[in-house]
Amino acid sequence: MCGIVGILGRGPVADRLIDSLKRLEYRGYDSAGIGTLKGNHIELRRAEGKLRNLETRVRCHPLSGHVGIGHTRWATHGKPTEHNAHPHATDNVAVVHNGIIENFRELRAELKQHGACFASETDTEVVAHLIDSYLKNGCSPQDAVKASLPRLVGAFALAILFKGQHDLMIGARKGSPLAIGHGEGEMYLGSDAIALAPLTDLITYLEDGDWAVLNRNFAVVYDTQGTVARREVVKSATSSVLVDKANYRHFMAKEIHEQPEVIGQTLAHYVDIANESVALPQELPFNFNEIGHISITACGTAGYAGHIAKYWFERLARLPVELDVASEFRYREAPMRKGDLAVFISQSGETADTLAALRYAKSQGLHTLSIVNVQSSTIARESGTVLQTLAGPEIGVASTKAFTCQLVVLAALAVAAGKARGELSESDEIDLVRALIEIPRLVTAALASEPQIEKLARDIAKSRDVLYLGRGTSFPLALEGALKLKEISYIHAAGYAAGELKHGPIALVDESVPVIVIAPCDRLFEKTISNMQEVAARGGKIILITDASGAAEVSKDALATIVLPKMGTTFTPIVYAIPVQLLAYHTASLMGTDVDQPRNLAKSVTVE
């Protein structure tokens, strides 16, 4: 994940910016930069690669400003070069940015028509030029930002400096997190408390849609309506731990809410957003045209990510997929064709059963590809190809953001396979990439259903058994929903393919059993709803997760309907995972279980 830090200081800030950026190195990055105000102009220092390169640059060409912003960047729009590194600036404004501006092409074209000259390939630079356009029309810095923010489509966190304004910094967040730090005669902005730990332990976490105007003595926070908002100042203990919970009760809640940002970061690493095409971060050492079969192996939640990907590979690339639980894979001694592809999925990259399966596949002469969150892990080191998820540290044992980031990587890989095999045309690829680019915004919208889900969790918490139903890619998501509920609330839950309902599970249905039906309005919607009506006829308490079209058609049969935004049907599991996660989280939270460290479970299973 990219990292942001900003300082309104009483003395030179360059060295302090770099020290704070070092706290964010765990997120991963490929370039870094800082910018300060000196006299009546903005000065930048940027460098490709690690922070030591930036430190060398600043040592050779010092910056003396007392107000500045800094950034560590994972390349999204444009290669990881110095000219694409943040901050991005015009003569009047400098910006650092986490997230993705989805409509940057339209804004860029509009701004060019009005004379803007772009120096990078990034989406971020349009933010600087957009704000600058309002400044040139006579707006104050605050009004220029206020006018610009509604025009930005996507997920973002921003820190902004203005020429000649030595006691002003503005921050904004939509989807991506941002925090204000409070000092003595100083104020700060940061991606999270980790960035601010060397500077202060007094933190205000901005809520989604907030933007804030800072000077050295105080900050004024505005909500999406432009109304002054009261946000609590909390004391952070980040200095003594690696990460903190921000203003959330549990790490799991924080990690659920981080998903717009981390999905965007992962997505940007696997697609060329400007050209609307898949662009894997490395050349694959095999040709998809020569692959006759894919084997996907994983455990737990990662296994359900693989199950969803099975549908994608078979539908988009016409490649048959066999899915295995890692603990069974090597022991059944499956015959495997040399030269085929084996895919292994693990958040930690240290899962013992998955590692053993990887070694078996290598012994059979298969190409091996791992999808992991930890680049230095054993599975990553032993794989022929590594595709990293950019979820950042996931502390909660129940995987949330790692799961959705795994799905993003698998989706990109399936599209790449379909394109390589000639099953997808260029226009098909563009349509699918456009659908992927929308996901961070759609996930942000899905998170807005949380208050309703928290109320529904009160009924779920009283239940002994819960059923989850789905068809197509919603079937493995039903399995994942049941797992989430089991592992953190200890309520028995089971997921089923909705078409299997009459083959046994319907015997469990009565008035005491909640039934969660995952039914996006896709080609299988009517069939899923017919199964739902069978449940309704037997008194089952139905919670339907669908979109507005689905809700309008069948809401009368459901106890409650969670309405998600309308989207293309291919990648719905990534967005529909959000209410599934939130329902499990709030149920467990109400029951008082140890949400982050549920009994008998560990984050990484390193023994068989």
C-alpha cells in the first residue's frame, strides 16, 4: 500500500518526513518523494527505489521548508520511475495520493484543453491540475479543494500543499484511510498511526468522505456535505506495536474497512488502467496456450478464493480447473501432466499443507505459481512464479482483505489467460478491466450497508444454526460466509449450492434457522430465487443479499434485504464478500467472542 505523511512544523521537516516514511516501508513501495514550501515556491525531491535513494538525493540537494508532504508509492498509473513518483505539483499546488482516480482520463482531457501540461503518466497529477484550475479562477485553496473533491471518482486519500501558504495543509479521504496527528504548535497528516508515531500519539481518524483544513494549531474537519464535523482525538499506542486498530474495536473491523484501498493497490499492480488491459507485473515463464489443465490448491478462505477462480478460468479462458484442499492434494497422488500449471494460494506463504502440495507439484514437472501476501515467504521462494497480493499486514485471524485481494489477482490472471488463448477479444478485455477498475468504489458503497447489517446480526447471534446459499461464483462465497461465521462467532453454519437444497439441506429449515441467500441479479438469479422461495414456504428466516433489481423483484419473500450497488456480473464475489464479512463480524462482536484471535485458531498454519 502507498504511504502518506505531511508535517506543518516549526522547523525544517525534510528529515522528519523521511523518518516517518520509513515507518511505512512494511506496506511495500517502489519509489518515494517529499515536497516542501521554500519561500514562495514548491520544491520536490523524488527517487525511484528505496528510501535510501531519496535520502541520498535530499542529502545532496537539501530542502529547508517548514511544511511538507511525503509519499511511498506502489506503481499504479505509470511505471515506478522518478517522474511518476509523488508528490505531483503545478506551480501552485502539490499533492500526494493513495488510491485510484477512476475518471482521470476524462479529467486529463478536459484539463489539457484548458492548457494544463502533464509531466507524468499518473492519475494523481490530474488532482493537482484540477485544484490548480480553480485557484487560477480566483478560488481560495479551501474552496478549490471543496470544488474539486466531488469531481473525483474512485478511492483516494490526499495531502495537499499550496504555494505561499506556510500555515496550511488540506487532507481528504474517500475509501483510503487518512489520519490527523496533533502536536505542540505542529499538525500532521498520515496514512495511519504508524506513519505518525515518530511525531505524535494524538490522532484523529478521518471518516469516509471527510476532508480537513489544518494549520499549526488546529484542524477543521468537514463531512461530505461540507458541514463541520466533530471527530474524536484519541491516544495511539502505535509506538510500542507494529500496527494499531485505529478507531475500530477490532483489527478485523479495521481490515474490512481497508479493502477499498488495498483492493485498489492490488488491482493497480495487475492492470494497466490507462490502456484498460491486464498487465501482469512480470512475464510468465509458460504459455497459456500450452497449458491443458490448471490445478488450484489452498486451505480455508484461500481455498474458497481458488474455488471462485475456477469459474473464472473455465468461463473466460476455457481452461479446465481442478480444485484441491491442500491437506488432501499430495496424499491422493493425483496423476498430473508435465507442463501444466499448479496455482497455490496462501496469505502468509507459510501454510504447511500448501507448501507440501507445492513441492509435490514441482516433483511432477508442473509450472508452479503462488499467490501470497508475503513476498519473502517460503512458498514464494519455492514457486516458479510469485504474484503478490498487496493487502498489507492482516492481523485478524479471520481473513478479509487478503481474501478480496487474492480474488483481484486471480481475476486478472484469468483475464490474461483468456486473452492469451484467444477466448477473449480486445473489447472483452476492456470490458472486464473496466469492471475491475470499478471495484474499489463499489466496495466503498457496499460498506455503507454496515448499520443495517449490525442490526441483523442481533438475530443471527441468537441462532444455533445458519445456512448460506448461492449459485455460480456465489456458491463458494456462501461457503466462505459460513466459515467466517463459524470461526469467529462459534455458531454452526453451512454453505450450500442453492440447487442442492432439495437434496438434503432443506430438512434443516424451520422458523429458527436464518438462511443467507447471496443472489446478484445475474443469469442464475431466477433459479436462486426459486430455491429461496422453497425456504420461505417452510418458514425460514431469509436474509437476501442482492442489488436493487433483485430486491425489487423478491423483497416480499425476505425477512431483510441487503441491497448492494449494481455492477457487472463477472466479479460480484469481490463486492458481495463485504456484507458476508460484516455479518460475521458484528454477530461475533455482539456475542463477545475474541474476534481477532478466535479460540483454537492461528493466523498462519505452519504445521500439517
